[in-house]
Amino acid sequence: MHLVIANKLYSSWSMRPWLVMRAFDIPFEETVIALKQPDTRELILEFSPSGKLPCLIDRDADGERVRIWESLAIIEYLAETFPDKAIWPRNKTARAHARAIANEMHAGFQALRQACPMNLGKRFGTPALSPDTTAAIARLEELWRETRARFGGVGPYLFGDFSAADAMYAPVATRLDTYSITVAPETRAYMDAIFSHPAFRSWRQAALAEPWTIADYEAGFVPVEVYNRARA
């Protein structure tokens, strides 16, 4: 399998299937295409017909090339290809809930995602949050709290063990951290569990070693140390 992704420092959608593949020991080759470069779109179109990343490339039983170019579709393909791996929870009710919240992440939380772009290389002070962004954060905390209470058991993740649902929400957890957003203690505990997972740590380490930065993703945000001095 060959997974084509964008910059690890910024690409939340690329992170999701990558975490699943690494967390569940699925062998794959990786290509990183830097965003905002003169040849970015041309390079992406060599792999992904949508012109967006990530894109997974595989071979079917007849040796024909298979391309899947959407994060959640990639995760579902992996779950079907490797049914022995608990990419989704084994229990039917838990699995249905996991898919529901994964799809909610896929389609929702736009206000938070737009206000706070993923950036693993910086820490900023809390920006002014619109009512829609505040509502999205409240919904996020509610969703995590209720899922953990119902399905988390003794494990630290949404369904106890790490699953596709955690991979779907990992980039949003980084946003809360990057922008110093105040959250409940149980929310912070879940975020810390994500950040301590070996797959996430590997992604972050590689992200911080990348040679590319995108100034547009930092414009208008105040470094956390400057922000804290101003509030002191």
C-alpha cells in the first residue's frame, strides 16, 4: 500500500488514515507532497483524481490499481481489508456509535477548523472565538465525555482501545492544544492520551523535522509567550 499525504505539520486529513495504518501495524509506503508550492497541484494529480490528499493506492486481487482519495473512505477500506484488526470497535452498538461520531467529525466542526488551523509546530494564545466556534468546542467536549462514559471502560480512548474514531478526532485535539483553549480536565486527559500514543508521537516528530512552513497558517495569531506576557 502507498499512502500519499500532505505536510504533516498542517494536514489534518492526511493524519487520520496515517494514524490508523501506523497504530494497527499496516505496512505502507509514504509520499509527502508539500502544500502551497508551485507544483503542488500537479504532483497531487499524479496520485489523486480529486486534486486533494490523502490518497491511498493499492492493488486488487487481479493486480489492478485501486485509488481511494478521502480519509474516511480510506479508513473504511483498511477496515475491510484487515478485518482481523479492530480498526472499528468489535461491538455492534459501539461500532455504530463510532461511525456516527466519525462522520460528525468529517462533516462538522467547520467553525473550529476554520478559526484554528492545525499547526503542530507552534503554540498560540487563545484567539477571539466566535459563538459558532465556542459552540463547536462545547459539542466536542460533550461528545468525547459521553462517548468515554458509555464505551470507554478502563482504556484512555473513546472506546477504551485506540480506534478509527480516535484517529478522526486527533487533529482537533491538537487544535485545542495549539491555541491554548481552556477545556475540562476530562477533555485534557483524553487529549493527553492521544498525544502519548506512539503513532501520534511518530507523526509529530516527523512533522517538526519537515523543511516547509506556511506563513499564511500563522498570520493573525499571537505566540503563547507573548500572549501570556500581555495578560500578566
